[in-house]
Amino acid sequence: MNEQQVSAMVLADALNDRYEESSQDIGRFNLAVFGPSGVGKSTLINAIFGYDVAETGVGEPVTKESRLYFHDDGQFGLLDTQGLELADTLDEILDALRAMIRDLRSQPIEDQVHVAWYCVAGSGRFQETDERFVNALRELDLPVVFVMTKVPNSDGVPDEKAMVLADVIADAGIDIVTGRPVLTNALGDDWTSDSVFGLEDLLHVTREAAPEGLEGAVVAAQKLDLEMKHEAARAAILKALDRISTSGITRAPVMQTWGYLLSEISIIYRVRKEASAQVLSRAIESLEEEGIIQFGSEASDPLRFGAGAAGAATAAVAIGAAPFLALLGVPILIGMWKRNRDSQRRQEGVVRLFTQMLGSSWEEACLSWAQAHEGSSFVTRSEEDAMVRDFVATFTEAARVFVNDQSER
């Protein structure tokens, strides 16, 4: 392995080291979906979370009637309630439901159900069984989002009968999130002019209903709203900048911060650890080959802090696997020295800027990948190549802006 390959692994290793911890910090959101057969529950789940219910993960039975499945990215759990539909009477169904939820309450928080969707067809009726089922869920202190599915509409405008049904449900006085059903249609139909609509509303209501601390898991699990993911990624970058300010700029805290930042963005966009590390190492190696970025191996000569900065200092504490890092040939990170307070402040400012460049470039690569695929966490070779190109292009432009700005000072 040559010098470039070794230094290119520095950030990939930092991501690998922190990926599982970041995943645990974000948490897993577990959803239970109830409703009669044929109302489109599976289609709705797939439309928002990108998961085929028939293929979602593996898991151990939590009761005789049901099984809680976890998708393998760790941020989404789905409670399979098909066993309940096999019961003979509503009382049997509700008894099984109560036993199931109470059994889950004895499990760790990551195995409990956090929100329930109760689904009825938008062209159907609101029946006593629906009301009893929702009341049973609320008696178990489970937030219930009432969802009307397959709502007839004209270009996203629900028809009058669907609106009347929504009013009937709202007026029934059942304890549901927002007090009204969420009207949705997950599949468009050109023949009838029915459009896909209401999915964003359902996602946002679900996120609001999730327990405190699990909103991030909902954001990471869903595939529908990339702007929501972008906002979460920007928040992760700001959090990393705060860490730089509070934890110092010696090697260990800086590498931890970069590892947390890169892994959190990967999880937000559902890019698996192995693919993330591979793309990142290839991208850094490409940047080094093009002379955009350099992880130095020696610091025998004094290195100037940035372009045109006064004073010189030799490297002291290594950041990453190398004593200095340069952009376009300009050394910008040369460890941390304690000659005076002003030099420390300048060093921290550059580390913060590099952290922002790193996070923004990685987020752009992950966002572009998410825009180009259908919700799977699997990254193909061609998609990997595209992520490398996006990262390199974004980082290169930011590096040029930075160096030009430094040279003008």
C-alpha cells in the first residue's frame, strides 16, 4: 500500500470507528401498522420508508401472534401484525394486541413500538371496530396516526366523499394525532386522474408523534423527503463545528469529530458503512493524486500557516496519520502548537473550515446518491463512482475558494 493509499484511509477509518456509535445515538424508530387487509398498508410503508414489507429484515418473535422485524440499516423497525388479522373476533384481536404491546413494553426502548398507523380506505366507512381498535391502542399509551389510504382525488384534491369521511372520523372524538385523519394516496392512476398525495403530510405527522430523541431516526429511515435529510445533515455539520470549539484540535478529538460527522451523514442518507468507507477512501486518494489535498508524511522544514500568514511553526501533534495537511499545495493543518493564543485561534479556525468542507462535500455525495436511487441502502459500483466524483468536485471547488481567499489576505 503506497503513501497515498495509507493517508486516504485516515478519514475512512475514522468513519468506520464511529459508525456503530452514531447509529446507536440516532436510534431506531419502530412503527406498527394496523388496518383491514387490502387497504394498502404495504404500499404506504414502501412509499415512505422504501422497504418491501415481505423482505424487511429478520427478527425473533416477540409474541405468538406477531414478529418485530428490523431493517438491516438499524434505523427502522416494523411490527408485522398479520397474526392479528387471523383472529376470529374483534375481542380476540384486541386481546392479542394488548398482550403483544405489553410484552414489548418489557423490552429495551429500541424494541418497543413508538407510533402506530391505523389505516382505512378513503372510499370506505368509519366503523365501530375502527373506533374500538384505536381506543385500545390509546389505552396502551401508543400514539395513533389515523391514515386514510387510496383516497380518490383529482390531481391531489380529495373528492367530496373522502372529505366527508375525514370529518366523520374527526368528529368521533377518538384520540388520534392532530385530531384528524391524514388523507393519502400512495399510487397514482393516469386513467382516473388519481395522484400521489399526502405522503409528506403523513411523514411529518409521524415524526412529530415519535418520542423525543427519535425524530432523527425517522428522518434517517424515510426516503421520501430529501430536504428533511439535508436539514439533518446541516445540523450534523454545525454539531461537529461546536465539537471542534469545545474539544480542542489535537489529534484524538479532531479525528473523533470527523468520524462522527461522516458516519452521521452516511446514516442520515442510509449509506452503509462499508460503502461509505470505500467511497471516502477512493475520494481522498483521488484528491491526493490530483494535488488538491495532501496528508504530509514528514515535517522536517518549517511550514507556514496558510497562504500569506505571518510566522512559521514546526509540526507538533499529528492530526490523522500525518503531521500536516495541505490544500492545493498550501499547508493548512500542522498539528497544534502553543506558541501563543493567536496562533491557536487561527489553527482552530482553519480546522473548523476544513471540517465544514469535509461535511459539505460528503453530504453532497450522499444526497446525489439518494436522489438517483429508489431507497435501497445498497450502493452499486457505478453509484460509488458517481459519489466519488461528486465528493471530489465539491471539495475541489471549496478548496480553491479557500486558498484564493487566503492569498488575498
